[in-house]
Amino acid sequence: MPSPTLAVLAYALLTAAPAPPRNVYVGVYLHDVTDFDLKGGHFKADLRAWVKWSGAATPPPIEFENGELSLKEELARESDGSWHSVMWRVQGTFRGDFPVHHFPFDLQALSIRFSLPRSAGQLVPDLGASSLSPTFSITGWLFEQTFHARTEARQFGSDLGSVAHEGEQAQVGSAVFSLTMSRPLRPYLLKFLLPLAMILGMAVLALMLPITSLGERTGMGVTALLSCIAFHFTQSDTLPNVSYLVAADKLFLSAYVLIAASLSFTVLGFNLKERWPHWARRLDRLGAFGLPFVAIVAVRVLLTPSPSAVTSPAPPPPQLASARDVLRVGTLQPVAKSRGVFSGLTRRGLTIRADTGELVPVLAEQAPTMTNGLVQLLPDGGMRVRWTLRPGLRWSDGSPLTADDLLANVPLLQDAELKKVTRVDALTVDLEYSTRDVARLHWPSLHPAARVREAGDGGTERASDLALVAGAVANGPFRL
């Protein structure tokens, strides 16, 4: 019978929690995209891909899940202590899903999908270094200059032939890099809406001919109808065969209805001209002025892109609770109001550092990291950090907290390597530095723009004192 010590040790080994999977970082540098075929659902890409991992020198079994590769050439292999990396030159045809519900205002995403068995590690996008070639372009499309990335986990109802994990469901993690594209609006309006408007104009123009000219009026209407049908088939040839109506299809169907209404007004007016000529003329005027108005409304409604998902505002960060309306802090030795306990109670920053050392977002939607796309490593050795505020934030006086407050607080960072500040939108700013430093991913406190301007040359200390005077505007869970 084993000793109690050995029994306890064996039980501890059996019940110990499994170690978390190691992170495997993957990245992409896209050189070129050619032969983008919307109907076929594929495109050709020329890129460099790399993987970084810690542990054994054998590379993880990374796969290009949606690619049929014609070239995968290893360019470099490096090691630094326990960390290793491999970089490949990759060329091939990649498959994708390209929905066209909102054509011609559809957004398409070219995706490069990596996969890795969960037993070999957890895939993490290396967004900080992933980028596009400066000469990258896609003919006939507009695109963003940065990648979007996401991770996915899938579980198969099979062991996929594994011997080591026979009978277990295989689990695979994926990292997907996507490049979002849109169509240039002005050229498409000239090529699509202008010819269609001329066809509808021909049908409406027929209502301005004399009521007695039945042959000429119906001839113009039938010609407009046939032209519209031919134009519709021409446009459909450029799209994949889908089982749903795209926005352009709905527009053509509306055009058919308007042309049919024009022909109906012509026939009805001709029948009314003998007995009620007054009503026949009023019917013509109604069609001549009403149908163009209906056409404009239809274009407005049908071609306005509807959002694919409604994004609800992020919930506000949890507030500290107190049983009293006013928190009174007693101290035997007064300290500066801008330091110590007062700072954390009355002011909050964009991020806070947890006990584990991890940065947690407070006023920011996300804490910038190398894996969520908010940090970009620049070719000149610098870095760009994007800060986005949570929507709906307000100061204690009810005024909104916006990017203008972020811009006002930038000088208080007192960073000599900060070379460029860009206001992206009402809640977002980009800070570009000439060097790379992880400390710049933390923004500890924020002051109202008015207080920063009032502080002048007094800097952070003066702004903090002004933010703590009686009745001052703040953003913390308590007021002084």
C-alpha cells in the first residue's frame, strides 16, 4: 500500500489544472492582390507571413486554411533565447465569402486565415507589425491602410484521424487577417444611376405628349421597359449567382413598377379623354411630377446602406459604491491634493494597471496592445498608438468627454519623443512616437480641457490641483 505522502502527491498530479496553451503569434505583410473575382469568390495574393513562438525550436504546424498555395518559401529563421521565429514568402489563391446584399454599397473583406490545433498553442494576431506594402493597390476598389484581425475557435465532431487524441473531438484555433474594401461611389453613380435615370426619364417624358398620341406614348414606355430589362441583365452578369435580392435588384424592380405606372397613366388617360378630359389632363400632370418624386425616394431608400449589425454602446466602467453621499478621508498629516488617495477617487485615466500587471481599460474602449491593432510599429523605428474613448462618457458637470479633452491632455504627457498627434474622430486620437516604449500604452489620468488651459505652464500638478478644488469638474466615482 503506498505511503500517504505518495498518495497525496499522486492525487495532486491528477487533479492539477492543465497549463494554459502557449501563445503563437502570426503576422502578415501584404505585397499585392490580383485577380479579385467577386463571382468566383477568390483572389490571388503575394505576401510575407511569419510566426513567433516560445519553447522548442520546431515550428508550430501553422496552416493557411483558406489558401491554395503555389509558393511557400522560407526566407528567414531566427532565435533569441527561448523565442523563435520563421518567415515565409507566400503566393497563392485564397477563397473568401463576399456577400453582396448592399451592392453597390457593399463592403468586401479580403481575408488570410491561419489555423493551428489547440494542442499546439493559441494563435494570436501580431497586428503591431502586420501591414501593407506602400505600393499596394486594388484596381477599382478603395481600401483601408490597416488590417483588422480576429481569433476564432472551432470544434470538430471527429478526432480527424489523430492517434495521440483518438476518440477526442479535434479543436482548432484560427487567426483571420482582413482587409476591408469599398467601391468608389462617384464612378459607379455615373455608370449605373445616370443610364437608369435616362431610361426612367424617357418613360416620364411620354406623359408630356398629347393624350391622343397613344401610339407614340406607349412606344416610348415599352422601349424604356425593354431598355431597363437589358440593363438589368448586364448588371447581373457582374455579380455572383445568389439566392437573395441585392440593393441594385430592388432598384430595378422599382424602375419596372414606375415604367408600368407610366404606361397605366397613358392608357387610363386615353380612355378618359372623351368623357372627362379635365381628369385626363390632371392624371397626366400627376404622373409627370409624381413619378420622378417617387423615383428619388426609392433611390434614397434602397441605396442607403444599412448597417450589418447594431453596435450598442459599451457599458460604463463599474462605479465604486459608498453607503454615504460624501466620503470623508481623515489624515494626520495633509498631503498634496493632486497625489495620494485623492487622485484615484476623483480622477480616472484611460487605463488602469491591475494587480497582475495587465492594463485594463477604464475610459478607453480597449487598452492598446500589439494584438488588437491599436499599436502600429512604424518602419522608421517609431510607433503609433490609437486611443478611443468609450461612447457616452461625461464629466461630473454633464458635459461630454471627447477627443478634444484627449488633445488638451497630450502636453501633460511630457514626452519628448511624441512627434505627431492626429484627431481621427470625435472619440479617437492617434499618438505617433519616434521611438518604441511599452510605457506609452498606459494613460494614467485625464483632466477637463478647460482645466488644462487654465493651468497654463503649471503642468500636471497645477491641472490636478484645479481639478480638486470645491465644485471642480472631474470624472471619478467620488467628488471632493
